[in-house]
Amino acid sequence: MRNTIDPIARRLGQARQRAGLSVREVAEDLGRTRATVESWEAGRTCPRVSDARELCRTLRCSPEWLILGPRYDVETGRVAS
């Protein structure tokens, strides 16, 4: 079975850096600890689904991109192969 946490963790870090935010800033915006956000980015844990909307708003990315990656086609709702 493929590990999906690592790609999500990698995209979290990429999105945070592109947004020009520190781990502390993301944590404060979400009401989480810095250690929690660091754990998400390290792939040790994954954000709760309930945090996804706020996290994506903070990081200025779509939930589809965060979960499915850059090959997600918004038009068709499918992941390109």
C-alpha cells in the first residue's frame, strides 16, 4: 500500500513556504501548536479533515491539490495518470 502521508507532508511544506509563512504563523492561525504543524510537515501525523479548509485558506492552496497533488484536474475531478 502506498504511503499518502509523505506527499501530503511535502505539499504542506511547499505551500507554507510559497505563502511566505513560518511554522509558527501557520500554527497560530489554526490555533494549533508549532509542534503539531511540524509533525504534519514531517509526515509523522496528518491534519484532521476538519482542519483542511482552514489550513488550505491559510496556505492559499486548494484541498484537492493538498490531498491529491498537482495532477488533480479541477475540470474533470480526476487525477491525471
